[in-house]
Amino acid sequence: MNDNDITWIEEVVCPYCGKIGEDSWELEQDEGTNVCGSCEHEYFYERLVKITYTTWQLEGEESLTKGPDSAY
């Protein structure tokens, strides 16, 4: 990595001119090369996909006794 690297933000940013990429989600792969639409430099990008889950109890269902594998 060097001083011009831009890490883990929500949009692709050209490391040469700083142009924020529009529609970064349209990049076809999780990593590859892209050409800046502003300065026309080619650069490497990598996308990190993070999956999270949310859960909740159903109405009318009683909570079970907390076991050893309980998260809380």
C-alpha cells in the first residue's frame, strides 16, 4: 500500500485523481481493474461484502431458557 491508496469506503474512488465512482455496485466482480471516467487511469479495486443478520421473536412465542450457546 502507498499514500494514494484509499481503503474500505462505500464507493470506488480513483487513487489517481480522487474522482468518486458512480454506481460502484455495477462493477461485475469483487476485485479487478477499472478505468477512471475522469482521468482515464486504470486502477485495481477490491470489494468487501459483509453479511449481517437480524432476528426477533414471534408474537405469542415464549422465550426458551438461555443455554450455553446463547449469544446474550
